[in-house]
Amino acid sequence: MGFELAESTRLGFIGAGQMAEAIARGLVNKGVIPAHRITTSDISPSRQKVFQGFGVSVQPSNADVAANSDVLIVAVKPQYVPVVLSDASSQLTKNHLVVSIAAGVALKDLESWAGGARVVRVMPNTPCLVGETAAALSPGTLATTEDVELVKGLFSALGQIHVVKESLLNAVTGLSGSGPAYVFIAIEALADGGVAAGLPRDVARSLAAQTVLGAAKMVIETGKHPGQLKDEVASPAGTTIAGIHELEKAGFRAALMNAVIAATKRGDEMSG
Amino acid sequence: MGFELAESTRLGFIGAGQMAEAIARGLVNKGVIPAHRITTSDISPSRQKVFQGFGVSVQPSNADVAANSDVLIVAVKPQYVPVVLSDASSQLTKNHLVVSIAAGVALKDLESWAGGARVVRVMPNTPCLVGETAAALSPGTLATTEDVELVKGLFSALGQIHVVKESLLNAVTGLSGSGPAYVFIAIEALADGGVAAGLPRDVARSLAAQTVLGAAKMVIETGKHPGQLKDEVASPAGTTIAGIHELEKAGFRAALMNAVIAATKRGDEMSG
């Protein structure tokens, strides 16, 4: 059932940072593409070694990566995207599919820099690293249905991905792009609560992280509404409803909604 | 590497509700014990059918379950524990290990009702259902090191389990027992935030649940402090720190700490 790239498809990464590594390793581990069909380029010798370490060939330049790939994943910081695409442009053709994971860099700009190549924007998040990303994509004007299916296939191997309008990518950034940070804070706070209640720190941290994981998995696997699952664990006059009362008194829901909205707005500002 | 019960060990469930089912199914699915070495009893014919449906034999009475098991898991609501143990007591011997998952029922009471059997208390949580429980156990005065290892083995197949002093079991209830409800609310609120920012409901719900899952998995798999992971995703003047600011303004951390503390206190009150 797993997605596999066509035998001839070659994958290139411009930029060999953490996200590029997470994506490349994930795709190799899941059998989507063998490492020998992947190339990358990066100015850092230590990052080059990391990629060579799992069988990816390192090219001397961004143009060489473009020349040796059909699908080109641009995984550099947003401000470097124009530079790296201009480096690669001599080798970029309309046969290339360019996939940008740079936050806030618009499809129309990507298309203008990519010299006629088809373009898809993706907003992944860092749980890519553990194969559990929550991502969204928006296709450019030249991207085909097959391009969208290919990018969906790639990222489905690394978690889940949805297709949205480009105008919604900042909302995705505000929710799933920035969301892991909210969850990290929640885990730390739950552990602190456990320590306040007397638990040893290591037990509290472990119970907190595992509880968050388990509850999320229940939402995903049961397909039930989270409100229903909440009702099912809240016994009359029990411990759970006592905890819930504290959350509601503090405006816990509004805080999380505000966080998503504020992060989305910040994304809108940054996109100009 | 998986835990397996000794070939001769027979497992009995008094009570065939949701938690009993989650535990029994999980143990069978993980190969810890074959279904034909498990028995249960329950007054509800529909619950009997569920257990028979995956190969567990249903006994006419609690005493029959005790007579046909070495390890007896008591999975009824707390108020029914004295009754079911008194039902079973004619067949309970000091060769039995009684494992109670009833919240707030003390070891000393369990031991007095269990007629000389060894007793271990466990506080699991509902993600047992998806194999991701966060649990803790406390051994009674007669329980051996082997008993503790056996119960750890059983619940490790269903998630994770820690050994704590009995006086801390209410803190475990406040954190991991009641914690899934806090996470369900957080997922609903993150999804609401996404909808407020313009995302379709189904995309927002899916991104929210997957983001919570992925972030928790990152904490568990990387072993990094959640505070460090938070720092790593918060770029200068970026979207994430804008979201975090909203959480901190609202006292998000204190709300979660208060929830754990309040639920723990309620557990203390209920334990009398």
C-alpha cells in the first residue's frame, strides 16, 4: 500500500538542514525512494557528511542538484530561496517539479524564480523527524494533478498532508507549523503539575508526554469528536471534571485559539 | 523482546467493561497471552459476547473466574470492588495475584477483601484502547518482585507503566488518569483556532490531532527537554513565538498545573 516514486524519478534537495534530512531519511526508511536516487548540495561540510552517511550523493552546486533531479525540494530558510533558485535556474526546465517548504514564500514568486518549472508549496512541521508530520500543500498554476498526488504521496510517508488554498497556508503555519511548540509547553506544564502533586520529575514527565500521545492517538484512531471522548472520561463528581473546571476557569480554550490566530497573523505580516 | 506470560499462567477479568476489553484485547494482540487462557464474567450478555468474540471464555460467576485464573484483574467500578471480591473469595488463595484498576480503592482494603492473595494496584488510562496507556502501579505488602515485574510486563505491552508509592496514585490519576480529557479539550480548541483562522473544520481537526500526536512523539523519541524542543521551533520574530506569547499571557501553564492539582485533590477526597 505504501507510496513509491516511479523508478526513474530522481529527488534533489537544495539545502541539507534538519528538515531536509528528516524528509530524505523518512522517504528512504519508508522505501519511497532509494538513497542513491537522491542528491543534495549544502555549503556545510558537516551537513554533507550527514547526507553521505545514509547514501545520498552530494553535488558541488545547486545547479548540479537541479541537473540530477526531477523533483527538487527547496529546503532553505525563506530569505535564501531567491538566491538558491537563481543558482539552479540554468538547469531548471519545465520538466522539473519544484517543491518549496519555505514559510511565507509565495507561489507566484517561486514560479517567477523557477524558470517555467511546476511548483508546489508545502508547509510541514518538525514532527517530520519522527514520521508524524501534519502538513498542507498548495499547488502552483502550472502544477498538475499528478504533481499534487506525488507530493501527497511523499509527505503521507512522513505523516499526513492536506491540500489547501495558498491563502490558507499561514493558518496552517499558525496551527500545525507552530503547534508543536504549544504542545511542548503543555507537556512541560502537565509534568510540573504532577511534580506539584508529589510525583518524581522523571515519572511526571514521562506520564505527561505519554498521556498527550495516547489521547491524540485516541482522537485519530477512534474518529470520535474530541468533545465526546472528553465526556466519556469525565465521571460524575470525579477527578477529571475537577481538572476540566480549572482549565475552563482559566480560559484554556481561548488561549489555544488565540495562539493559533496570533501565529497566523504573524505569518500574514511576514508574507507581506 | 516482547513480554510473554509463563505458559501455565491463566488470566481472569472480573468485569468485562471497556477497560477490561482494552487490556484483554491488547494482551492478546501483542502475543502476551493467547485468548484461550483468559476468562471473564459479567452480568451483561452483550459484554459476554464481545469477549467470546475474540476467544475469551465467559464463566458463570466471579468465583469461577477466580478458580480458573492465577492473575485476577479486577476491572469494575470502585464501589463494586468489595462485592465482586467477596463473590470470588471462596476461590481466592494466596497463590492468586489480584490486580485492581479501581481508582481510589486502597491496597489495605483490597488485601483484606482478597483473602490472603497478593495485590497490586494499577492506575491505567483510557488510551489503553489504542495501546498507548500511561499507567502507574503500587504493590501491596504481600506482592513480590516477580509480581511487580509481571504487572509491568502486562502494561508495558499496552503503553508504559511506572512504579510509585501508593500515596502518589492520586497524583497519577490527576495527571495521566484525567489528562486525556485535557488533551481532548486542547485538540478541540486548536481546531477551533484553525477554523477561526479560515481552515475548513475537517482539515483543522486533523491537523490539530496530528500535531499533538507528533509533538508528543518528538518529546518521547528525542528524549530532549520539552523546553528545548520549544526553543528549537521558535524562530526570532516568527509565528511560533507569537503563538507562545498568547499562551503565556493567558496563564496556559498555570491552568494545566491547576488541573492536575485539582484532579489529584479530588482523588484524595474520594479516597477518603
